[in-house]
Amino acid sequence: MHPSPRRWLMISFAFWATVINYLDRQTLSVAAPMLRERFHMSNVEYSHVLFAFLLAYTLSNGISGRVVDRLGTRFGYALCMTWSSVAALLHGFATGVLSLGMFRFLLGIGEAGNIRGSW
């Protein structure tokens, strides 16, 4: 049996999703000066926003693999990508430190499934 020619398309989708995932982790540090000025964030508040993402990512890492296994790779991975895409979109609606932290938390939940879903 020959593998489907679409396998490279699927591998490239997973690759680019992972690239976007890693780039997204860096965007907050690049945008930090502007965000800190706009939302009048102290260093401590900025660290809370960073911690929200890392906490969600860490907690979801242990859960997302089971979710993807239970739902199936296609649906589970699509769910994780949809979740993280919507969470990233919500960042544009942040009005302060609390909402930015909540949206970063949601993003951490979705992004943890990328690695689990692609393997």
C-alpha cells in the first residue's frame, strides 16, 4: 500500500502550525513595550500575563494528548488549532491587563494541543 500523496500537505500544515505556535510565544515579548505603555502595566503585571500563558500551557500539556487520542487525531488537532486561533483573535479585544491575561491563558490551552496533535 502506497502512502497518500496528501501526506506531505498534512505534514506541511502541521509544520506551519508549529512555526506559528512558536512565533506566537515570542510576539508578546516583542510587543511588550507598546502593551505595557498602552495598558499601564507594571513589571509584576506583565509577569502575571506571561505566567497565565505558561500555566495554561503546562496544565494543558498533560491533558491535550488524551483529548486528541479520545477525539481522534483529525478532529482533536483541528479543535486545538481552532481553539488557539480564536484565542489569538481575542487578543485584539483586550482592554487591560486582566483581559490580556485571560486571553493568553486561553491561548496556552490551545497551543499545548499543537505538539500533542501533530505526533
